[in-house]
Amino acid sequence: MRILLTLTSVLLLGACTQPQLATDTLRSVAYSNIQTKGYAFNACDWNDVYRTKFEASAIDGTRVRGVICSGPFARTTLEITR
């Protein structure tokens, strides 16, 4: 029972997003029409606590999808998946 409670706590505390950080990061590299989509499981490095999926328009108008990964001791990274 303790193991189940511990695993549930870790999953709930680890499932964090930062939509404002994602939006600010994407705007800083000229993306527009940004929509954050929630938590991205298995999309980032193990030390990235925040994993925010997004869709946005690139400067040439094409739609892209990706993930913004960040953590308290990690830099913010932008990963385009499509």
C-alpha cells in the first residue's frame, strides 16, 4: 500500500506544466498562434520536471507541434515533433 501511495504521489507531483513559460519561450523565437496542450509524458529528459505540449505557427505560417521542457536545475529546451 505504501508503495502504491508513493508512486501515485510521484506521478501527480511530476505531472507539471508551465503554459506561461512555454508561451514566452515560443514568442521569443518568433512563433505565434500558440496553444498549450498539457503535460507531455516521456517527451523530455529525466531531470525536466515541466513538460508542456504545444501547437504554434512558425514565421512562414506552417503549423508545428512540440514540447517545452524545463526544470529547476535544467535549462529550457524547445523540441519540435512535427
